[in-house]
Amino acid sequence: MDETITVRSVADVGPDTVAVVFDSPADFDGQPGQFVRLTAEVDGEDESRFYTISSPDTEGSFETTVGLDGGEFSERLASLEAGDDVEMTGPFGEEYYEGEARAVVLAGGPGIGPAVAIAEAALDAGNEAAIVYRDDEPAHEERLDALRERGASVVVTEGGIEDAVADAITGDEGERSFVYGFDDFIQDASEALVAAGGDVEGAKIESFG
């Protein structure tokens, strides 16, 4: 799907992190954990980047979480205002939530966007969710608190994740692990899953490079 989409809102959701909410195009059916390609003009040239859907559904609107890493494109997205337009292609990706009975999401850095989206979608469907999130400057803390209040297990850490992963993995039928982050986190999370007896082969893993 190639569409022009309109910004609904831009809000700070953590240190150097914003959430950009767009109006969903008609027939857009992105799932939490999938991603879209956004294209906007930067210094007179069209540039594109991929961003993961960070809302539990895309009915009416959808959200992406943007880390401000000093790049011109992320700064451009952060400068958008309600009513501005960008180009979107997607959704892409196969590693998304599909109604699993228990979603255990391991997130590093920018993986927090799909993590909160998947956990919210699981709870909305009457299922269970757990998040293990590694970041020294956490984002989406309000949504993480709300997930805790709804009964999800949420652990935020700056360091090792092995113990938290071991606590989150139950081995119950219908449980699936989801892993989102940069390559170093993917490696650490995979090793933690193995140590905890989790199903690494069946995990849904998306590396951000």
C-alpha cells in the first residue's frame, strides 16, 4: 500500500523519543510488530526510513515511536504538526502479534514501540503479556505503568536480562516470545531465552540493524 497519510499528533514519550500518530488510510491493516516506510522531504530531497507500528491496532489511526538519534530524518518527523502529510508504504514484516495466548516481549532500545503495542493488543484480546525492556533512558513509561496495572509483567533494566527473562518464560501452551532491538540486544535476548528454556526457534525476532 502506497498512501499519503496525515499527522494527527506528535508527543514526547521519553528522553529523545516522540510518538507520531497518523490517520490510517482506508483498508490499512497493519499489526503491532509490523513496520512501515515513511517518506518526507529533508533539505529539499525525499528521504525514507522504516518505523515499527507502536499502537495495538490501526483502526482509525496508528502510532510510530521515533528515537531522536541526531539524524535529520528523525528530527524532521519530530518537527511535524497535526495536519502535515508524509508518504507511507506498507505494512511490512512477518514478526507480529497474531493472537498468541501469552506474549513475552523482549525489547532493547527502540524495541519498546512494538513491545507496548503487542502487550496492549494481547491484554485487549483477553490474553497474557510480559515485557522485559533494556534501556538506560526508558521511553513509554506511562504505557508501561498502565500495562502493570492491567496485570502484565513488566521489567525495565539497564543491564542484564537473564533473570527477568527466566521469570517471564512459563513454558505454558500458547506462549510465544517476541524480540525487537539492535543486533547486540538480539544476541543477548536469544542467549537469555536459551538459558530460560524458551523456544528460540519459534520466537518472532526483528533486528533493527
